[in-house]
Amino acid sequence: MMTKVLFLLFSLLSPYLLLADGHIFVYHRFDDNRYPTTNISTKELRKEFSYLKKNGYKVVPLIDIITKVNNNEEVPKNWVAFTIDDGFKSFYTHGLAVFKEYNYPFTLFIAVKYTEENYKDYVTWKQLKTIAKYGDIEFHSYGHGHFGQMSDEKIKADMDKGLALMKKHLNYEPNLFVYPYGEYDDRVAKIIEPYGFKAVFNQNIGAVHGVCSDANDIDRSAVVGSNAHDFKLYLKFQELCGVSFQQPAIYPKNKIVKTVEVTLEDKNITSADIFISNNGWTKVKVKNGKILWYANKKVKLNRIKIGVKVKSKIKLMVLSK
């Protein structure tokens, strides 16, 4: 699968964490301890919400951030938006009350199949209409399949079916879309483009600058499971513009990352650190803004991260098999 590039800039300058760009967070389940890796307790959720109130952050509707991106405007540095993926019933039974308590807007991205077929752990169409009184409902595919492993025809059929059902039950045509599992490749992106969404989202840690952000590739930080403890850390991230990976361009054969090639906008940098999953960080040389490192490192995962760190600036690239 082709790469999805994740840009991060870690800022250490402000005790109040207001030097970073705007941020979008994603949740899944609430007070559902059966699935700890995708769950957050409402106790932890209240801690996060209280922290934002005490430290000068403004929680805004997601579409407000996207409007800034589409207008090529900087996102205010204290803006935060919240999203919830899939449509688990625990949001309706547990999470929604906390959002109402703090009067925080949110966007719920639903995988339509689970609602349409009355899956036990998912919200009903009736419950979605209630939720829509307090936040926005947007699209997360019909069947929540791995688009990178599906044919063009199956992806289109999935999209068309889900969108038609949203129109039927909610009388609404979604403006925003989240890739299932937050993963895609160039082929998938081209299939999604004609649907004309105002923005398309992944699920990778990051931030939203606005001017240099790609509306078809917006980062969101997942604050569930063990990641929930990193909420304050994620607020420090900035989107780093003008940095690009040339290699690797696809998931490496035999799970061996042979070469890492990166271009940096700053031509004065002479050294950097490279991260590869299962291998940690390695210091490398930079010449005229170019990094060319013959790594030959073995990885074990089907979804790996390769990163570059220059002083406090970090960029991560995600490769999925």
C-alpha cells in the first residue's frame, strides 16, 4: 500500500501548550471495558474536557476547522475539534451526556452497515436522530472494510450504498468522510475524490495548520486506550510543512526497509534522527537538505511507522501492507 504521510512538529516552548496548531481528536467507545484499546472512560473524558476549559482552548465544530483549511487560512492555535468513529452505542449511552454537560460540539462518523442491520453494539437510526440534535453526523463508509484490499468496484458500491442509506434515513448528504481504519493508498484516494467531500480524514497523530494542510488528508489523534494518557502531549504537536519522503514509497518487500530518503526545506540542517518501527531512532547525516540512509532494517508489523526528527520537529510516514 502506498504511503500516507504524517506530519508532526513537537513544540516545547509554552507551559500552556498554545503554540501548536489546531487539533482534531477521535474517540470510539465510552465506558466499555470489553475493548480496552478503543475505549475511554467518561472519567478520563471529563479530565480532558476540564483541562481544555482551564487552559484557554476553544472546542469548535469540526466543519469550522475544515472551512479554514478550504479557505487557505491558518487554524487558530487554541482550536480543538472532537470526532467519534463507527457509531458504537456506548457513545449514545455514556459519552453523549459528557459532551452535553460541557456543551462541546462533536462529529460522529458512522459505519452505516452496523446501524442499518441493527447490530447490538451500535446506535439505531432513531438514536442517531437524537444525537444529531447536539452534533453532526458524517460518513465512515458502509461496511467498514479495508479499502486498500478492495477492488475499485467494491469500494464504489460500498460508498454508494452507505451514502444512499444516510440520505434515506437522515435526509442528509454528508460533507465529510473518514477512511475505514484511517488507511488508504493513491488508488483509493482517486476513487473517493469524485464524491466531492469538503474534507477526508485519516487516523494518525497530528495537527492542522490550515494554510499548508491537505483537505483530503487531515490528521486526527486517537485518544483511546493507553493513548488517552497522551492527550496533553498531542496538544503540543504542530503540522510541519515543506518536508517530504521519497523512499520508501510502498510497503517494503520481505518487511525490510532498505532505504530512507527525505527532503528537508531547511538546507542548513546537518543531522537528523530516523525512526523505524521495531528499531528505534538512529542518528543520520543531512547534506543540502537531503537525507539518504541505507537502513536495511527488519520490521515485524503490517502497519509500520518511519519517522524523521530534526531538533524538535518530527515527521512520521505510515506504511500499510
